[in-house]
Amino acid sequence: MRIVAIGFVIGLGLAAPAWAQSAAEAPKGAELSQADIKALLESARETARATRESVDYARVVPDILQQILAKLDKLEDKLDKLENAVKAQNKRR
């Protein structure tokens, strides 16, 4: 719920300049048409959706990176064991 609220606020923040620009270009006393309002709301929804996806991505990526680093650590440990075993065999000869 908090993500949706954040996305909506960001969307409004991004839509406000466009709204102000269209209001500034309109003659005095003219109001925004229904099409303009719908377009602004749709752009705010798209911004909220993109923000939500970005937040979800930001949550998932560190988990995946953590898993990759754990696998790399295991591989490094195995390589160290192999290297030590090879060195031990060479010393015996």
C-alpha cells in the first residue's frame, strides 16, 4: 500500500509540470478538457506502475546477488581445497 502511495505521489509530481504547462498555454478562463484530465491520470497511473516495478526490482536484485555471491564463495572454498590437495601431493613426491 505504501508503494502505491509513493508511486502516486511521484506520478503527481511528474504530472504537475505538464498540467501547469497546459494550463499556462490555455487562454484565461479555459479549463482542462476531460481528455486532458484522463491523459494526466493515465500518465500518473503509468508512473505509479513503473515506480512499483522499480521498487520490486530493487528488492529482488540484492537477494539474487547475495545468492550468487554465496555460490561463488562455495566455489572458491572448493578450489582452495583442490589447490591445497595438489600442493600436498607435490610435496610428497
